[in-house]
Amino acid sequence: MQQFIIEGGHPLRGEITPQGNKNEALPVLCAAVMNGHAVTIHNIPYIEDIKNLFKILEFIGAKITPQAPDDWHTVTISTPGIITNQLPADLISPLRGSVTLMGPLLARTGKVFLPRPGGDKIGRRRIDTHLLAMAKLGAEVEVFKDGYLVHAQELRGTDILLDEASVTGTENALAVAAVAKGETVIENAASEPHVQGMCRFLQKQGVHIEGIGSNVLRILGVDGWQNLKPVEHSIGPDYLEIGSFVSMAALTKGELLIKDVVPRDLRMIQMVFERLGIGLEYVVDAGRTHVKVAAGQKLKIKTDVHGEIPKIDDAPWPMFPADLVSIALVTATQCEGTVLIHEKMFESRLYFTDKLIGMGAKIVLCDPHRAVVIGPSKLYGAVMSSPDIRAGMALVIAAMAAEGRSTIQNIIQIDRGYENIDIRLRALGAQISRVSG
């Protein structure tokens, strides 16, 4: 089992380019199997979750070819036929993103059996929204103890009101609506940047979509997967990784230029970091936009009007992303002042705070959804285990800001979402090494 050894107190300095958005790459790669033509995808983050998905796609009949030998950041996917629509439980169970194969396989073959997907243990993650959307589009749904059988004779456009603004539920509905007959309207749709990327991917294949970036999507299907066009698509930058780098730079008292960002994807993230005393500066160079985290950040929490304790909470886009709550919390431990962190979406995400408390952080975990952080606290190195992708990155950031040496175990969780993070951070001056433990 591999682990990270981190010596804290070393400022990050230099330039870094964020990887492609994991949460866009997974559904786009799944949707590629709908197309009978060759599909080329650029800027793929070659992380553990993607490696696992490649195995699943090859299992069902896709041929995946890298642009260059051993360079899987650009691949061409050819799926002339689907060998099986019975997905393998051993590959599905570790990968939550595999749920977005439900829509594409239903669209391509009219039938799919999906074992219960797994992923991060951050609380209950419903699949009801997916099944309700499939049923509205003409499918019959059978629920078994070990999975879900979805099948349809004909897929028909319809009016869907999602019972929650589920990202992956929206993406599955989009995939089916793209090849259905007639128009589909999805209300209460998720609108995160990766959902927008999925919409643009489908548009390039000839699917007419209106309302991209809003919570009402209108999709005019192409009436059969055979009518999809060949496509080439580039995955957008991972704004969650950008948020992680902002925190690292500020907490290590470094200076960092994060290259090739999309400013509109960072608006709420920037507002939250400013609430913690961290300013961002945009730099435009030759038509490309970068964001700079300058040295000497004040790291002082801005109170609400009348000096009231502020709150940082997550909500569907364009509000603060749930996947950055862990990062915001660890950042707050190094900021002067008090803040309430309210994780509304997942009831187990804040349990990692006991590890930060063990390092010296002043945190009161009020209940599974709320924590009060009082800062700044001097952190000390510790031995910890990464419980999930985002909490794992939060622990890396804490270790980099701490005094002394930290050991982070179970780093496969971090590798699931961040590509070669130790190598990339060493290039910026971090003292981090990967060892077998």
C-alpha cells in the first residue's frame, strides 16, 4: 500500500496547469460508446478512475487508442458494436462515475443492467433520479438487490422534472434524450461546468440543445444513435483542482500561477476564498487566461455585516461546489477568525475533521453537516489515512501547512482524482514523496 510522506513548511512557487475535469471526462467517455463513428477526446486526466473506466469500456466492446504510445490524455474511441450490456460488478463497484453508462448503453442497445455503483463513502447517494428520468423517456425499470435493469422498445422525447438537480442524473437523461425521438425538456437540471461540457460534446454530434448553463435544457434528439456524427472534443480544466492549488499556495505562503483557467467557472469559488482572506488575480496572455495567487495573503476571515460569523455552504451550481467543502474547511483552520462550514449535500463528508483536530486544528463538529472552525491554529505533522478523494487532498494541504512530517495512507483515494499529484507538487517546491508502506 502506497503512502505520501510530506514535510510541511515549504512554500509553493511557480506555474502549474490544471488537469482536465474528471467529472466531465467520465460522462463524456461513457457517452462516446453511443456513437458508431470514431470519437476523439483530448485533455483527459489519466487518473485511477479513468483507468478503471477504460477497462469497463473495453469490456463492453469499445476500442481505445491513445494518440501517442503511453499518452492517454488524448484517445480515440471506436465502438462498432456493443459486446455486452451487462456491466461487470467488480469494475463498477469502486467507480461512482460508472453510473453515467446507464443512459448511453440504453440509448445504444435499448437495454442495460447496472450493478450498484460505489465510489466515495461520503453519505447516501441516490440513484432514484436516474431511474425516474429513464422511465419518463420510455424505459421500463426493474430494481434488484444487486442492481438495476433498464430496457426500452422506443425512446421518446418528453418533459422531465428531476426530483433533485443531480449532475449524473442530468447527464444520463441528456444521453438518452440525445438519441430519442422528438424534443425533451429537462427542468431542475444540473448546470455545473462538466454538465455544460457534456452538452457541448453532444452538440458537436448533431444534437440540438438549448439552455446550456441553466437549469432548463431543451434537447431535440437525432432519432437513433446511428444519426450521431463523428466528433472531437476537449475536456475543460478542473476547477476543483484549481481550488485545491489556490489553498495550497495561500497556506504555504507561496506564490502560484495557475494556467489556462475559465474565469466564469471560478466566480463563486473566488468569492469564498475572498471571504477567507485569499485574493485572486486574473492574467490574460496571448488570449489565454491564468489566475495568480500572490504571496503575502492576509488569511483573515471576513465577517458578515455587524461582525456576525460568516457561513460557507455548498449547493448546486452556480453556488459553492460540494467537492470543495473539505478544501475550504482546511483553509479556514489557517485563517484568523471564525467561520461556520455547512455541508448540506453529504452527511459523511465532514467526518475527516477528526484528523485535522489531531493535527491541532480548532474545529467543533456540531453534527454530520456543520462544523465551526476557529483559526488560525498551528498544525503539526501526523499519521493519517485518506477517506475519500477530496478529504484526501485536504489532508495533503494540511500536511503541507503543518510543522514537521506527516504520513498520509490509503492514497489510492487521492490518485483516483488527481494525476501524479506528488510529482507535480515537487516541481513547485513541495517536499512530498511516495513510498510503499
